[in-house]
Amino acid sequence: MPIGDTDCRTLRPMTAGDVPAVMAVENVSYTHPWTEGILRDCIRVGYSCWVCIDDGVVMGYFVMSVAVGEAHILNVCVNPKFRRQGLARAMIRFMFRLAGERGADTMFLEVRPSNMAAVTLYEDLGFNEVGRRKNYYPAARGHEDALIFARAV
Ligand SMILES: CC(C)(COP(=O)(O)OP(=O)(O)OC[C@H]1O[C@@H](n2cnc3c(N)ncnc32)[C@H](O)[C@@H]1OP(=O)(O)O)[C@@H](O)C(=O)NCCC(=O)NCCS
């Protein structure tokens, strides 16, 4: 389905067949990427896993869980070739729609304080910092905290 005024031609649920192409984007996007097994488990347990594809190329994807009134963004990622074109913003707006339809009233996510692009994106979309998990993420040297962000759906 089209998701607004971005270059994204098609946003559709991710299938097991998309996993290799999604993992290629994951691996160039994170210092500590998810494994293929984590991604496959997210699809298997029924999380909202969506991929934005244009002409067979993965432009971006997201994974979100929704349960007991809470939505959690577990992963949102844009292929480096398609960044700064509004795709992440469009996908997150779409997530709000999806979460609302499934009865969530709050959306949460965790982010590394060093991830300037993501922190700016979330603040721009109206998320507020509501907490911090000490030493949550593995980092090049030791560990890094996670900021917890939330916004009403
Ligand atoms: C963070 C990420 C998802 C942003 O994707 P994107 O499609 O480039 O973001 P958008 O084009 O929708 O940007 C929306 C806004 O976010 C902010 N933003 C995005 N990238 C930014 C950057 N590199 N530096 C500063 N601000 C940035 C800006 O406010 C931007 O609005 P503007 O372009 O009008 O200034 C992308 O950089 C990415 O995939 N990073 C690697 C994976 C990751 O860190 N995911 C988040 C994990 S918590």
C-alpha cells in the first residue's frame, strides 16, 4: 500500500522470503545488527513486520509489537541509499495508524543516546524521553545506556 508522499512504492507485510534482503540492509545499518534468527522469530510470533520495497529493492522496514494497549517499535531501519527522504517518518506514522487500529494507546521505543539521527527523528515526531536503562546496549567499548521514548498513539 502507498504510504504518502515518500518514494516508497509499496509497504507490505514482510515474509520469510524477504529476510535475506532485509538482513543485508540491517547489517550495513547497525554496529550490532539483529541476527537472521531474531528477524525470523519476529515474523513467526506475529509481530507487525513490514517492508517497503521498490522494484525489488528493500528501501526500509520495521518491526513493532502491540499488546495490552502498548505498542513497541522494536526496529525501524532505512536502506542508506534512501535516507533523508522522509521514509522513516512515513513508516512511523503508518505504525501509529496500525497501533491505533489494534487498540494501543501508547507507543514506546528504545534508542542509543549516540544515535543522533534516530533521536532527532523521534523527537521530531513528538516522542518524549520517559526513562533510561543503564548499560543496556553492547557498544564498541563496554555498554551504552538506552533512552526510553514514548508518545501517545
Ligand atoms: C534513523 C533512520 C531510521 C532515519 O531514517 P530516514 O528515512 O533517513 O529518516 P527521515 O528521512 O524520515 O527523517 C525524518 C527526520 O528525522 C531527522 N533525521 C533523520 N536522519 C537524520 C540525521 N542523519 N541527522 C539528523 N537528523 C536526522 C530529521 O529531523 C529528519 O527530518 P528532515 O529530513 O526534514 O530534517 C535511519 O538513519 C536509519 O535507518 N538508521 C540506522 C538504523 C537505526 O538507527 N534505526 C533506529 C534504531 S532506534
